[in-house]
Amino acid sequence: MPIDWQSETCATCIGPGTVQVESPRQEDVECLIKLLNTIGSQLDENRQEASRQRMRIYFDRIHQLSRSPKLERRVQYALLVRPTP
């Protein structure tokens, strides 16, 4: 069953304001990575246009985070690598 990107829980855990792109906290980014590794495939199953738009925003933020000099290299790399099932 796909997870709804619009849900308050997803918005709270993944949405803007959770991890600041300008000054990310290492712990917050690591939690985000673990969360997306756990439920990412279910999030990807939702094909509604609103969900796709929100996904694009989240992936743009992840890309920005992966370039942050304030994060350790291993965390930057973990943001870019898709986990093996």
C-alpha cells in the first residue's frame, strides 16, 4: 500500500523545516536517511500528481543536502546511494 506524501506524518518527518539545508544537523540527516531507506519504496508507489510534485521537492532538498560541506562525507554519500533491497 503506498504511503501518502500529503499525510501529516510524512510532512512532519520529511518536509521542509525538519532538516535545514543551510545548517543541517548530522543526526537529523542520518534519521532522514534511515526513514527513507525504510519507507522510500512505498512513498514512490504513490502516483498522484500532488505526491509526485512533493517528491520532487524532497529529492531536490536531498540533493542540496548531499552537497553540504557541514556534513561528513559518509552522510553525503548515503544521501546519494540507493540501498540494496
